[in-house]
Amino acid sequence: MTEPAPATGSLFDIRLQRLRHAGKRSSLYDDTPLSPLHRLAAKNFAERLADIHRTFPRALLTGYPAPAFKANKKIEDLIEMNLCPERTNFPVLAGKEELFPLGDKTLDLVLSLLTLHNIDDLPGALIQILRSLKPEGVFLGVLFGGETLHELRDVLAETEMHLRNGMSPRIHPFADKQQMSNLLQRAGFGLPVVDSETVKMSHESLSGLVHDLRSMGETNILTDRDKRYPGKSFWPLAENLYKKRFPDPQSPENDRIIASFEMIYLIGWRH
């Protein structure tokens, strides 16, 4: 798959995104335990599919290894789409939501699991997903929302202001529920429903949080990210600040930190 250079004005660096995604796939396809957030999203997807009283002859999945969904009896033929198909052991379609490779009215179901928050043209991606669905086709999506990593955002901003008297983009901007509801309606989805939950994840340290983000392929891919070395004092200062401001209240020794992940769930139909 050709790796396009970041377009002028692009929010995300797709070349770097593919590299990070490739690193994530190596854990998703071996015996390494999946991220609790991916497991939670997959569980909620399965529950939502169970509430829809029909089967889906042809479905497309992005953002999660297809074997986890191939056993779902509601899905007859499942296609996976991702940025690095060479990392899989079965046929995978190369692409992403904003570069949708499928034609109009070719799918009965589209599942997008924790990928849409890394899309430059989110309105355009939703329109392409809608067009790919057959009449009465269903779209199920989940993405990280506005409250995601707000603790890390605050800590890194304060650390950088202290050391540099300025800030650079380090955490992605995330949409909120109202924005996603509006986008679904603008794209033309029928009966759109948007809901969310915020999951609090406990970590031993800031470096542990960053390690987990890296394993999920969720570290900084912003085109305008600061590529300079932040200095040897940056991360120790951020670590100390994080522990003071956002300790895990459930930790007996008060020696762990908490990180928030808002999961926004979407459902819409093609009339």
C-alpha cells in the first residue's frame, strides 16, 4: 500500500499513523492480551448487534482483528479493512474510512472500532460509510470522545508552560457527543443514536500510561506535533505533576494515577 505524505493542512500524519498502527497489529494478532478498551468496545458492539433482529450477509470491520467477530452468528461474510494488511494471516482490505475503497450499496453492516478519532475528514468518512451501505444497512461505530486523556493533556500543557513558556499539540482533539450526533445527521443517517461512557484506567506511572497508549497505536500522530527532544527534565516533571494532581483514589498507597477515556458509541441506518 502506498504511503501518502501528509497533505497540506492535514491534522494527522497518515504515514506515521500507518507505522504506529503496524506496531499495534503485532500485539493484536498474537497471544498478547488486547487492550481492555478494545475488549469493552467489542463486547458492547456484540450486545448492540444482538438487539438487531436480522443477519448481515456482508459486513466490514475496521480497527479490530476480524477473528474476534468471525464467530458472531449474525455476520455471514466479514471483511476487515486496515492500514497495514500485510500484518495479518488472512485477506484484509487496505484502506481507512476517509479513503473508502468500496462502492455504493455493497455492505449490510459497517463496524468502526476506535478508529474514527484519527480521521482528518470525519464528515466525509461518515458520508462514504453511508454510501457503502445497502438500504436498511447499519453502521456501528465507537471513538474516543472529548474527555479522553484530559488529565494527560493538562499535565503536559502545564509542564511545557513551565519549561518553555509555551505549548505544542501533544493530545489529539476529540469530538463530543453533540458534535457526533450532528455529524451523523448531516451525513444522512437515519435513526441516529449517540451515547457514551467514560472509563477510568489505573496506571502505575505516567510511563506505564504512555506504554499502553503506544501498544494501542494511540500516541501522537498530529502533523503539527513538536518533533524536538523535550529535554531530560520534561517527563520526570510531568510524572511528578501527574501523581500530585490525578492520583488513583482507589489505590491504597495513593501511588497510582488515573486516566480517563470517553467512549462515544454511534449507530445509524441507511434508509
